Amino acid sequence: MTIKTSAARPGMYVHAVEGGWMASPFWRKHLVLASARDVAKLVEAGIGEIVIDTDKGVGPLAPASAPLSVAAAVETAAPAVTVTSTAPPPRTRRRAASELDRARAVVEQSRAAMLRMFADARMGHAIDHRALAPLVDSITESVARDQRALLTVTRLRSKDEYTWLHSVAVGALLIGFARHLGLPEDEASDLGLAGLLHDIGKMAVPSAVLEKTGSLDPAELAVVRHHPEKGHALLLGGDVPEVVRDVCLHHHERVDGRGYPFGLAGDRLSLAARMSAVCDVYDAVTSLRPYKRPWAPGDALARMQSWHGHFDQELLGAFIDHIGIHPPGALVRLRSNRLALVLGTDADDPTAPPVRAFFDIPTQSRLPLTEVATDATGDPILGGERGAYWFGLAWDRMRTAVLTANGTDAAPSPRAVGA
């Protein structure tokens, strides 16, 4: 049951709070309000609503038996008199928090936890991953409400904030990606933790090297390329989930065996390692770095698709579907069950790029080339498709013809090989 925080009372079992647990003054996933002071803490923290479990605690007071106010009691006991009201005007209601506001709160609350973790790593102390559990919960809740909000907020980072905000962003991307792939919630949570800790080994790299604006020399590059092993060593103690160690050690490997630190390839890389390689690079290239400007999301994905051998292409395609940003040249299915090619990007909404439709799936027939808007008022994109599945060996030639033709030309005759 969701109630206003102002209606909370001692004895209530709080199951969730508005804004996620990172916004809570208690930083616990569930709690019983033991006193009026606990209620006051929630109100003072600006939390407008809470979710309570009435099977585990008391419920709200019945509104029908609301007592008279002191002023009302006096009025019923005394003769009516005319008075001039000196009451202040009613307060303007506070604007409801948007998901961007909530995401900003998550990022702000994550600062202390992540910086403390990185400080421990610099000192060589053991990493207490359990201290990050509330942050993982808050990221998960934010991603569930709006997967883009947290990523939008973490894009706005200075060079001093890059490493820890990059870790928060990769954690969010991995959680969302895992949910998109249908992985169990506990695995998604562990992957979120893996994202938060994947670059912990960079605390062994001098700041001057991490923030260098020019190219790294061979010695500096060697130092940077040891950070996965350094991080893995920090995570060996305690009960850190194995997937966290796996991601930390292998997120810079490539499916063609040309990555580091071990040059593992193909099936020798776990699903988690291949997922993290995609999420890590995507956030890195779309973020402002000391040595380069960020790439637009659509351009970044197009370039990543062109790096043959770097990523698991099937997983990269699933990632593109997950974030809903299809790069120029991508084959997509529209809500009308037409196939179309993405022509470019929309700066205002990268999830709704202009496309050129050319094939009707239900009738398995070609269509006159038609440029289509894919926003909510047009023909939205349902997801990406594989050209080779639909058109076999003719796909490359057909794709080129559709992209280079003008809008009045007829599409080349397709040979649909998949239904």
C-alpha cells in the first residue's frame, strides 16, 4: 500500500520509499518505523510517499475517525465571533519529483559510497562489496522506472568525476541489459555490482596517467592495461560474487582474442564478460574524456558495429534493441510490420530516427521506398532485424541500393529467406 509519508506512524513496516533507498536516511532495504523520530527522518529527507506492508506492520489510521483540531474544538464549545483571519496563505505544493530528479539523487548519494570504496582500494584495503548493496538497489529501481534517466544524469561529468560516474553508468547499463535478456533478478543485481567495481583496479594507476590528454607512451599503456588484474586481486578476499571478479578481470577482452589481459577469445569469455565489454565501451565513447569529445549515441553504436572481432555481434544487437537507439544503416522492423533502414539520427530523440521503409513482412513483398517518421505519432521502431536472415547473400547489395536510391525509386526485388 502506498501512502503519504505525512500519514506514516510508528509500527509501520516500510517496504519501499519514493526515490529508492539511496534517498532514504536509513539506507536499509526494509525497516519498521520504531518511533516518531523515524517518521520525522523520512519527512525531513523530503520523501513524499512510502510503500508499506500491512501484513508485517500496522496500517494507516482510518480517515473517518479523524479528531477535531484544537481550533475546531474551541469553536464548538464557544459562541461564534467574527475575527479577521491572520493565517498565512496556503503554501504552494512542491513539484512532484521527476525521474531525472530521482536519478540525480541516486548519483549524489552514490558519490560518498564510490569515493570511499576507491579510497580503500588506493590504500590496498579489502573491498567490502556489501556496502554497495543499497546503491545497487537504487540503481535497479531507477532503471526499472526509466532506463534513460540515470544515464542522462551520469553523462554530465567532469574529468575528476569520470571514473566513479563511469562505474555507476556501467552498473546501470548492465542491470538494464540483464533485464532485457531475461536474466534472473539476482543475476542482474550481481551484474550491477560488477559494473560498480569493474574499474576498481584503476586506483593503482597514477592520476596523471588516467587524466592525460595526449597519447599514452608504451610504459604508461602497460600500467593502464594491468588494471583488470590489480582490481581482481583486490576482490579475491571475502564473499564477492564470482561474476564480479569475472567482469573486473575480463571486461577488456575481445571475442577475436586481441583484448587484454589474457587474449581470451570466443566461448572462453563468459556471457557477463561479453556484456560488460559492450557496456563499458558504449559509456566510455559517449562520455566526455580528458582526451576526446563524446560521440553521439547513434554514431557510437554504428562505429562499434564496424569493429569486427571486438564484440559479440549478437549481444551488441541485443544491446542496441535494449537502449532503443538504432545507428544509421541499421535494419529495423516498424510497428506497421515493414522493414526499413535507418537514415540518420534525431538529435532531439535518438530513439526515433528517420528511416526508409522498403519491404512488407506480412505479404513478403517489396514496397516503394518511403521515408517514415518513427516518433510516437508516426510508425515507431519495434526492434532491430538481421538483413542476412531476411535476404540472404543479396543483403549487402540490397542495403546499398536502398540507402543510395532517391525516394521515388522502387526497391530492388528482395529474396526473403526468413519468415
